[in-house]
Amino acid sequence: MDELYYLLRVGPDAKDAVAKRLQMKKAPSHVRLSTLAPLSNYGFPPGSEGALAGVGSDGVVVGAAEGAEAPAMFIPWQNVAYLADGTMLAKEMKKK
């Protein structure tokens, strides 16, 4: 099975929950979210950046960063393979 992962900015409302879940003192700027089934970006404006908007006991919420109008998606933990710090990957991608 291929790894399906998404690099998402950590939204302001998700920072505390992400830091706690990853056992970090400070939340990373970005996370890698790996899912067992692909996610849709239907309704996201061209060029918009995905963001992790929330983390809860039942799963995570993903949307568009920086106030872009896009539908929010709830992803239950059953579809999440892992959630990891993606700060270094985001920095590497900016260099390219």
C-alpha cells in the first residue's frame, strides 16, 4: 500500500492539541498527516494551503489555511495512520 500523506499547516486553534498529542512543548508549524484512504480537496481554491484546524478525541478537522473559503473535513482516527511533525519537510519544500 502506498503512503498517503498530506503536509498541513497547524492552525491556531489546533496548536495546543497538536503539541500535547505529539508530546512537544510547542506545536510544530506543519504536520504530516498520513491517511489510509485518500482525502479530497474538492472546493479548495487553487493555490490554497491545507491546514489542520482541530484535533479531538474522535479525529482531526482539516480545512484551508489563511481564511480561504473551503469546506472543512472531519477525518476519524480510524482513517489516520499517523500524525507527525512536518516542520522540516515544510522548510525543505520552501527551498525548492
